[in-house]
Amino acid sequence: MSYSVEWSHCRPTPAAMFAVYAIPQGIPVGDLPIRGIGSPWPPEPLPGCLPVLIASDSTGMFGHQCPTCQGYWRTRDGGKICPYCGYESEAQYLLLTEAQRRYVKEYCGMLASVLHSGQPGKYSIDLDAVADAVGKSHPKPAFYYAEERQQNLFKCAACGEVNDVLGTFAYCSSCGTRNDLQELEKTIQQIRDRANAGGPSNGCVRDAIAAFDSFASQYAQQLVARVPLTPAHKSYLEHAHFQNVEATTVMFREFFDIDVLSGLNEEDIAFTTLRFHRRHVYEHRGGEADEKYIQDSGDPVRLKQALREDQESAHRTANMVKKLATNLHMGFHNIFPPIEEPIKYHRRRERERQRRRTQG
Ligand SMILES: [Zn+2]
Ligand SMILES: [Zn+2]
């Protein structure tokens, strides 16, 4: 029997769509990329499959769930990478949330019943009615109305995809680039603003180093989870802090061939190493040199002498932290390369936008 399906909805909100193929029992079995009106649909993965349209939530975003870590997140245009564990799915339909799966089942039921009426022709499916029907037997399908907003809605600096994730740090679902570097840049900018406004320079140095510490621990966690390591290395890394430049550098180089100090000259390294040692003094000793500091750093100061940063050293620390972080980020993505296609597409689009802007 031949038929065509139209859809309608009447919410006054953005209505992006994606589609999957499902078997008539309501189980999704394949992606159905929609390439615009009139272009042919790709072949069914199984005979007798039904096309199911799934609407975005009221903000134009779609929820996804990772089959590996069960994490939930939202994106605007889809994406096949879990922001939390980095799992890369072969297909979008494998990332459907439970609510979306219930919706697919309901949709197939409705479609099957109109098709069984026997008449070939044109059918209209009201997506709102499908969602309402799901809502009768289960909690209202939240995804259809406004999926839960997560904690960090960020636009990937590499590919431009909008991701909404729990927590702050994540992989971009579309290209797999980690967002830690762009988040660190925000923190560093705040520190610079404070330094410029005459904020206490010691505090600025302390916070810049602390930002690197938590930055590095995110990468370490991902490396522990994703790279096979000896038990000794694994345990070392799981308990590591990143408050000491020498130890951090050796560790990333020996374990992962990542050069955290790449591009820094001797003077930069000496400056940075000293600031990392000072962080402890600023944090716990009110800025007065203690024995540990004098011994570890080799700084020729007297016991209890007050250490002082100034605006310039605060900015230089910020610069150095950004360099170390960029090196770690690049080294990490050498091991786990991002997907290039969305990044290239984004760059092309940005260039195009730039060109139009300059042409007025
Ligand atoms: Zn996951
Ligand atoms: Zn991205």
C-alpha cells in the first residue's frame, strides 16, 4: 500500500525535527536523515519500517541519552558523542531517551491504526496528540515540551554546536572537542579583569594556578578512563594533583607523550614553576614563605618573608597557565582526535559570514 505522512503541531515554539525508522512494534532501528523537502528518503533498514518524526523541545533542542554511562544531555543539531564519557555512537537512534522511545512506540501505534483503516492516501499525524497520548500512561513526555535544562549550555568553540550538559566540563557531542579550554579561558579572563581592576595580585596568581589544577584533573580523569594503563600508572594518576609543574610535566610526558611545556622558554618555565610553588603559600600561609616553599622552590627568601605578586606577574601567570592548558588540550586531542567534518563545516560557514560582513 502506498501512503504519505504529513505532520502538524500547534505549539507556538521552535519546531526542529529529526526522524528515525522504527519497526511497526515501535522499536527504533535506524536513522532517517531529513535532507529537505522533496529529497528522497534513505532506504529502510528493515522491510516494513515506519518513519517516525520526533520534534525538538520548546527551545529547539533534542535530548539524548548515552547507552554506556546513561548520561543525559541536549543538543541543537544532534551529535553522536557522549559529552560525559566520550562514547561515540554509530547512529542517532541509539541515543534516544526513554521518553523519546515511548513516544516512538505511541507514534507507531497511531500510524499503524490509520494505515490499517485500509485506504491508500495521505495521512496526517498530530504530534501533539502523540505526546499527549504518551502523557496519559507515563509522566508527561518532558522532552517534547521543554526538556530539562542542564547546567552548562555552551557553544563548542571548534564546531559551533550548542550543547547543554550536566556539570561544566564535557566533550562536544558533535565533534568531540573538550570544552575545558574554552571554560578555562573564561576563568582566566575573570582573573585578568580582577588584576586590571587592581584586585590583589597574589589572589590572581593563586586562582590561575588553581584553575590549571582542576583543568588538568579533567583530562587526567578522561585519560584514566579511556587509555589502557598499568595499575601503577592508573593509581598514580587517579590520586594526582597538578600543583607542581615538574611532576605534572613528567607525568603527562611519560604516560601519554604529551608535552605540557611545549613552546615555553627557560625563563617562562622558571617563572611558572615558581608560581606553582607559591600557590600553596598564598592559599595556606597567608603569603608568608614557609620552610617547605623555600626548600621546594629554591627561592632565596627568608622564612616568613611575605611574597608579593604584582599586576604584571598576575597577567604573566595567566598567560602561562593558558599555554600549559592549550598544550595539554592539544596533546589530549592528538590521542582522541575530534571529528573533523563539523569543524570544517563551521569554519567554512564562519568564513562565509565574515565575507558577507566585510562586503557590507
Ligand atoms: Zn556516556
Ligand atoms: Zn564541537
